[in-house]
Amino acid sequence: MTTIQEYRSESESESSIAVELRNLKVVLGKKVVFEDLNMSFERGRLTVVLGPPGAGKTTLLKTIAGFIDPVEGEVVIEGRVVNDVPPSQRNVSMVFQTLALYPHMTVYENIATPLSTRGFSKEEIDEKVQSLAKLLKITHTLDRKPETLSGGEYQRVAIAKCLIKDAQVYLMDEPFINLDLKIRSELRDEIKRLAETLKKTMIFATPDPSEALALGEKIYVFMEGKIVQFGQGVELYKMPKSLEVATYVGEGLFNIFKGEILRKGSNVTFATEDFSAKIPPDILADVPSEGKYTLVIRPEDIKPRRFAEDSYEFLVKGKVYTVEVLGGDTLVYYELDSGAIVKSLVNTIYRPSTGVEEELYFDPGEVLVFNEKGVPVMKWSKSI
Amino acid sequence: MNVKKIFWTIIAFIIVGIYIFPVYWIYLTAFKDRATLFELPPKFIFTPVWDNFDELMRYNALQAVVNSVIVTSISILVSLLIGFLAAYGLSRYKYPGKNLMLFYIISTRMMPPIVFIIPIYMMFSYLGMKGTYLSMILFYIGVTLPFAVWMSKTFIDEISIEIDQAAQLDGFTTIDFFRKILIPMIAPGLVAVLVFSLITVWNEFLMANILSDPFTRPASVALANIRGERGFNWGRVAALELIYTIPVIILIFLIQKYLVRGLTLGVVR
Amino acid sequence: MKRKTLTWFFVIPAILYLFIINLFPLLWALGLSFFKYNLLTERTPKFVGVDNYGQLFNDPNVWLRMQITGKFILISLPLQFILGTLIAFLLYTELYGRRLLLTLFLIPLLIAPVASALFFRFLLDANFGLVNWVLSELFGWKIYWLGSEKVPILGVEYALLTVALVETWIWTPFITLMVTAGLSTIPKSVLEQASIDNISLLDKFRYIVFPYIKPILGLALILRAMDAFKTFDTIYVLTAGGPGVSTEIITFYIYKLAFQGWDFGSASALSFGILVIILYLTTIFLDYFIFKGEEE
């Protein structure tokens, strides 16, 4: 059973906010991208803005940077209202989605531009470029042109260029899209490391929930221009505020069942055409009325019999559909009678043959129940 | 397969060769002396001489070419400058009536020049500018500007606006941004715009004929009226034509890559 | 200053300039067309409303020039298109040096029409021109290319034919360019499918090639039809409208009206009339091609 207390970190005080958005309304063309938006970003920390494509993340970042003017509301950076301040004077640095390196300059010159245009001495510039290049492991590329770089190197150069100048806030707009998984996780760790060592205020936008969770910082879940949840990655994962958030963060991994809740005395049962599961009432907020509900079970909370813990209860029988080995774990897909697919994460390498029927067990304390409106009816949802 | 390819290559070169024969023939003629000029059967093989070119210089016939150079170079450069700036604005930002502006720019291609000759003539007459370089230059800027705007815009459109934004964050002033970032990135395209404008102005005849006087007339006017000149001689005409047309031929080989793009957006004549 | 407002100032000069050099003269010409203004006879222009237009409409001179223009277009346009398309197909086959060939082929289009006209004036000279020499050696012909004799079958003066041919020589490469551009839009997979299916050449053209080049051909047709009215340089150099008035297409006539007859009023009216015709042609063709396109 989870409680809020486990996951809430120390509370924030007003004075540690570096960037604040107040009642912000931004319109692009005819579309209202967001309105009445209030967000705050802690100084010296990396905050993630997570959201599907089209949610408005880029617009958000560009509004903070000053390329888009809000119709209403204020953008406040380090206590200063910057609505009328042009981007070049906002003390902001950014990695763009398209990376925007200058193709006709060398990598060295690219990284140096934020400083060389501002009159820093040659020695100072060289010192900073070299140390950043070392930090990001791109020293060997300094004399080359951007087009000759590999995807990962290109990204690192863009990041170096962003970090070289002293800014009050660093914005990163989906800097890792189009890179393969291995490079992505390398760069992610790089960013985490940099965030911790440099202690700069960073805002990182990404559409990838696993990336957001892996960065391990505070995350704003941003959908269709609204903040639907804010908290640590773990909070989002274990205590999603809505079915929408759960589906998004669970991105295809969570098992989502639509069905009904039936009550018999004090027993609460969730039923679909495939199974009936007993829900322990103490994880629910109130005694739910009967009706349509959605049940979400995470793959690591469903296991075939031989891997099930004692506290697990029987769920349903399923036939092995396919198997995916992920590092040291295995994701096994089971097909139910109705054709529905159940995903189970086993913490070892496990290769059952296709078509084999197994009994699946689940951890009843870890399920999530949402009502028809997508609102969670869990005990913890009361205090969110 | 290979033989077939070579076969068609040869056929194609023969056909194209025959097609552009008239150009070649005149170039040949430019090097013939008085006697060989009118010989029948016409000679293909002969000893080339520079006589005609010498005579051109003696008769000061090259003044016309100089005029062409002056008028052309100034108008295309000014046109590109104004056009590039406008193209930048139109590419990056939404203005009220932007589509109207673009439409207006394209529609100028449709206009037959004949509609303009009288008002332009009257305008420059009233201003006392008949026969000046300036009148031709001002007119030609107007002729090449729409194309310069349109073409430049297509090149600027290809550059992501995030480059502009990165440059803003990097602390570049707008002018420095143009000088150090944007223009270097689209330089070949701008060269192509210049070349197309150059060809347009260099070849133009009608308005130049009306606006220039015997001292300022460009080569197109000189050549068109050459039949009535004193001492008219086909050899010298051929030499002058060679000097007049070679620069354009060299230039189109230089911008081969952009020929299709420029010409299909509307032939600029 | 905000970037956006600054760039507005970048756009203004161009707009203003075009207004002064393009729009303003156009309106002036329109205005002039409503006046009787002949520099030789009238001191001051006299407002006559649409009289000029009325007179021109009834003027046999004007109709004669329109006829000549019509004959000119009827000869040069089909010729350009057929020749241009054929050469485009030739260049589309598998061969080496395609780009070089196309660039060479574009030379006639891109050098000055004045120069091209002079090239042909030399080549087609009745007495010492190369063409006549070849013809006389082969067939014993001597053709006065710029004369008023009528061409057999076509029934137009040789002079008009020559002008049409020179214009064709200049503009065929444009058609080739357009068709080549159109051909390049045919996806490779379609072509490969066609060669596998082994269909006849004619069908190949009708069903595979034609749909892709049709829009381009349409555009080229509109452009060339409008451009045909602009033909001037070649006529000035080759024939100066003659012999007689046999090569005076309508725009040449306007020029003569304005700068030999100094009748600014009528010339303006006539040029505006032509403008209207051109615009009308454009709309017809646009309709046809948009409408037809939607049908399919």
C-alpha cells in the first residue's frame, strides 16, 4: 500500500523558485495553446516537462525564452517580469528541437558563439570550450563541421553550446529524439550528472515517459496545454492522478482493463469478460458504488504462478503470445480468451513457448482503479 | 544496356548540337576576316583573326557593353538587397495582408511590359531623366525585385527559424545575424538570384531602347539598331554579339544547379 | 526594438518600390486610356471616357494586327510544345551528361532575344546566309525569309513564319525544361511497374506519363500564351514589323502607335485591352485545368 508521505520530498520555499509562470495564456494563430497556466521551477534543479506531441511543450519553452509573446499572464525569471524583455536579454540558454547548429562553422566556433558575440577574451573562451568539450567527451570533434558528426556527437555539441554561457535558466526541448536507445540513455545520464554538478536551473521537455522517469526529477505532466500532474517520477508511476496520466506514463506497458465493479457485502470485485478479481477494500478511498470502472495493473505486479509472491492472488489463465527480453528481465505477453493481451514482467530471463497456458497472479495491493470519468478512487487520491 | 546508353547520348548531343548551331556559327563568324565573311560556300575551317574585335575597339563600339555592365550590376545588387530584406520579413513573420503581398509579387510576372512603356516614359521624362543610367537602373530594379523577393524567400524558408532564434540567444544583432549566419548559409542561392536578375536585365531591350540615349544605350539597344549604323559589317556584329552573349553562357554553367528552380518559378524575361 | 517590428521595416521598401514602379504606372496607363492624348496633335489631353476603347474596337488596323497575332501564336505555340516535349523525352532516356545537355539546350532561352534574332538574320540572309546556301545546294531553292511571299500550305508571309520560327527556337527549351521537371515527378516505382507489365508505348504515354506532365504542360501553356503577346525584340530586329505590316503583332503595333505615332491615349487603351485579354485567357485556362483536374 502506498502513501503520499513516502514520496513527498521536503517542501519548497518561495525564495528557491527560479522561473515562475503566472496565469499564462498563449495563442498561436487561432489556437489557444494554454491559458491560466501556473508553473514554478526550482532554482538549481532539473525539472521535466513531460507531454505527448502537440501538448504545447515547445511553445511553453519558447514563451519562457521570449520567442512567443503571451496574450495574458507573466513570465518571471529570477524575480524579474520579462514579458517585454527580448530573448537575447533574458539570460536564457536553449537547446532547440532541431538543434540549430550553424553548418558553416566548426564545432569549436559553434560552441563559442554565445561567448564570442559578447566580447569574452580569446583565452577565456578557449578555456570554457575546452572544459565543456572534455566534460561532454567531444574534444575530438572541435575542428570539424557539424555535418560530419554522428547523431550523438551532434547532440552533445548542441548541449555544450547551451551550457557554455552563464544563464539563469537552461531550456532543453526534446534534445534526444531521433537518437537510438543506447545513446539516449548515455546522454540522459550525462544530463543528470551535469545537473547535479553544475547546479543550474534546467527545464527539460520530452514526450518520452521512460526518459522522464529515468531522469528522476520533478516532472510536470503536460497534456493539451494543461498540467495534469506534478511530482516525482515515482509519484506519477504509482499514483497517477487520472487514467489519462496512467495511460500516458504507462505507455503501452500498463495493463488496462475496462470492466465493472460488483459488491457482495463487504467484498469488492472487479469483473471483465475474462476474469473476476477481488479488490482489497482498504486500498480504496470509499466503498465504491457499482458500475463501470477501469482497472490498471502494472506488468511487474502480474506474474505467472511460479514467479508469484505469496501475497499474490489469482487473476486469470492466459496463453503465451510473445516474449520480449529486456536486459535481465522478460516481458511476457499473454493472450486471454477474449483476445485481450496481458503483459507480465518477470525479473529474470524466462522463455516459455508460445501457446503454453499459464496461471497469472497479481498483487492486489498495487492495482489502480479509476471510475468512469478517469478519476482514481484510491485512498491516496484523496490527498492529492 | 551500356551500348544503348551511349547510342542515345550521341543522338542527344547531335540533336542539341544542331539546335544551338546558330550560336556557334556566329561565334565562328566573329573570327573571320572581311573576305571569308561572305564566301560561298561558307567556310567552317579557316584561319581565325582578331580583326573584328580590333575594329570594335577602334569604333568605340564597346561603350555599349560598358553601359550594359554599369546598368546591370547596379540594378541587380540593389534589387537583391531590397529583395532579400523583404524576403526575410515575409518568410519569418505573419503580417496582415501577407498573402496579398505575395500574390501581388507573383502577378507582376503576368504583366506584359507594353502596358508600362508609356507611363514609365512619361514619368522619367517629367523627371528629366531621359537617357540617364539612373532611369534604366530604377526601372530594372522594379523588374527584378519581385523575382528576387520570391526566390530569396524560398531559400530563407529552407532555413529553420530555430537558427534565427538560436542566433538571438547567442547575442547576434540582426545585421550580424544576416552577415555571419543567414547569408553564408544561403549564399549559393543568392548567387543564383543575382544571375537570373543579371540575365533579365542584360538581355532587356524594349525599355532600354526607350529610356537610353546614344551615349548610355546598353549593348542590347546597340545591337538591335545596328543595321542602320554607319559602317555596318557582319563581322563586327558577330564579334559584338560574341562579347554580349558569352557572359550569360558562362554564368548559366555556373548556376546549373539552380536553373530549373529559377526558371520554373516563372521565367524572368 | 522587437524583431518582428524591425523586419516589418525590411518589407516596406520592397512593397513601396513595387508600388511606384509597377502599380502606379499601371494605374496611370489605365487613366491615360480614357483620354485623347496625341503628342503630335493635342497640347493637352482631353477626357473622352471609353471612346478610345470604342474606336479601337472598330478599327480595322487593330483587327488586322489581332489576326496577325493569332497566326503567329497558331504557328509558334504548337511547334514549341511538340518540339519541346519530344526533346524532353529524348533527354529523359538513359544517357550520359543529361545535365550538360539540358544546360546547353537552355542557351537559346537565356541569351538575349536581340542577339538570337541577329543570329538568324545572318543565317537566313537570302544571299549569303548559310541556310539558303544549304537549300540551294540541296534543292536549288532560294527563299526570301524576310519577304512577303506567302509560304505554301500555311498561307502566311515568310517574314511572319520566320519570326514565329525564331521565337520557337528561343522558347522550345523552356517547354523542354517544364516537361523535364514534370517527368521527374513520376515515381520510379510506377515506371518499373510499367516496364514489367510490358504495355505499348502509346498506352505508356497516355496512362502513365501524361497525367504527370499534364499540370506542368497546362502551366506552360498559360505562360507561353501570355508571353506570346510580349514578343517584341525579335520582330524589331528581324523585320521591324514588315514587310509592310505583315509581322506587326499587336504589341508591336502598340509600340508604333506610342513612339512613332505618339498617340498615347489610344496606345494605352489598346495595351489595357490586351491586358484584359491576357487575364481572361488566364482564368479560362486555370478554370479548365482546375476543373478538369477535379473531375479526375
